[in-house]
Amino acid sequence: MLALIFVLGSVVKGATTRFNLGFFFVQPADPAKLILVAVLAKYFARRHIEIKHIRHIIVSGCYAFALFIMVFFQPDFGSGIIIFAIWLGMVLVAGISWKHLATFLVIALIACVGVWHFGLHQYQKDRILTFIHPLADIRGTGYNAYQSTVAVGSGELTGKGIGYGTQSKLQFLPEYQTDFIFAAYAEEWGFVGVLLLFGLYAIIIIRILALAARGADNFDMLFSIGIALYFLAQFIVHVGMDLGLLPITGTTLPFMSYGGSHLITEYAALGILMALRRHARPTIQARDETELIGVI
């Protein structure tokens, strides 16, 4: 699979993250996240009785690690973080033993030390070091993070107005239509607009979790929670990156960033959730109304 990526993949800014199919490009890491949610939901749904056994952490971790290693060597560290967050969240929701999970995370921490020394490229290390010392190289590796925080801060309370963001329109803010879309939005809409945006994302997550609570079976519940984790992880990593709270990794913001692969994946996820909603258990109020109609 790795060989296929490097043979057919298109190199963009040093990363082989997408396939060139002639008429369009496809970024396989995005639909792969949706597939991972479905695989983990199916795996945990079938083993809910014996879920506390450590082998389920190992097996599910192998599923996630296989996908993680492929996107990591593209290199796409941002997607790797999202994949890990999806796996960790679904493991916790499934009911894995905390002792076993703690042991696994200690092993993962040791592995991270090895990845730092032997797996990360120098520019990836520089991004992490710049996150720790943001003003150490403001004209080099720290430029993107600095311009992003400037854009967010310059929006102040009500923003500069739609289309009047100087950081983005004057090209000070790089990739403002994708990796730094939140910073560009915050500059034009201000703090009020950011609160509105956060509220809209909160509504999406709450509605998905409400659907999970009414899932017809364990798979529906776990899949819905996995999709909520997918959106939430993308949102937290992207916003945290633009605010300078997380290292720059190059992740998209759901339903906002430019690009076809992630948008198609996100709307496909919502479409699947709508299909699952047809088989969801009715709410208490709806059930009472149905029984009342039956009595009448």
C-alpha cells in the first residue's frame, strides 16, 4: 500500500498526500478515517461482552496503527493525530479497562520517543519546537503560526468585515482557504462570529450524540460516536493550530476548508447517520405520543 501511494501519489509541498487521477485529485486519508470509524464500530459492537480483555486494545490498535503508519510516511502528521484521536475515543467509549489502556499508552509514549529521533522529518521537529518557543524563528518555521495568531487577534470583537481580512487577502496568512481557514474567518467575523461558529459546531456534535443515544444497536451507537469524535478531533486540532495552542500540522476544518475529498467524506458521514436515524429507537416523548394516538 505504501508503495502504491509513492508510485501514484502526487507530491505537493513535500508531502505525497493525494492521488492524481487525471481529472481530479483524491486525498485517501480522508475517506480512510470514515472507514476506520466503521471498522472499529463493527469490531467493538461484536465484542461488547468481553471488551475489557487487553487483546481488544491490541487488535483495534493494529487497525488504527496500520492506517496511521501509511499517512505518517506521506508525511501527513495532522491526519495521524486525527486517526489516533478517533481510536482513543472509541476505545474509551467501548469500555476498555483503564489499566490495560494506561499500559498501552505508556508503550505508545515510548514509541513516540523513537519516532521523534528516527521517524520525524526535520521540518516536523521544527514545527513542534516552534510551538514550544513561538518567537524563536518568526521569519522561518514560526512564520505561519505567528501570522495565524495575528489574524485571529486582529479580528477583535466584531471583525473587519467579510472580504476585508488584510492578513489573508494580502497573502500574509498562507493557505488561508484550507489550513488556516479559521484564522481568516476570525479576522473577518471577530469574536462574535467565532462564538457563532462554535455554537453551530456544538449543535452538530450534540445532534450526532443524541442520535447515538437512540441507536438501534451497539454498532449504530459506536459509529455515531465515532463520527462525532472525527468531527470534534478535526475541529480541535485545526482551531488549536490556528490559535497557537497546538503545533502546525496542516489539517482542514470540517465543512469550511476548501477541498473535495474531506468535504465529500464529511457529507457522506452525515448521510450514513441520516440512514441510521431511520432505524433509531424513538425518544420517550415520541413513544408516548405514538401510544396516545394508538389509544385514541
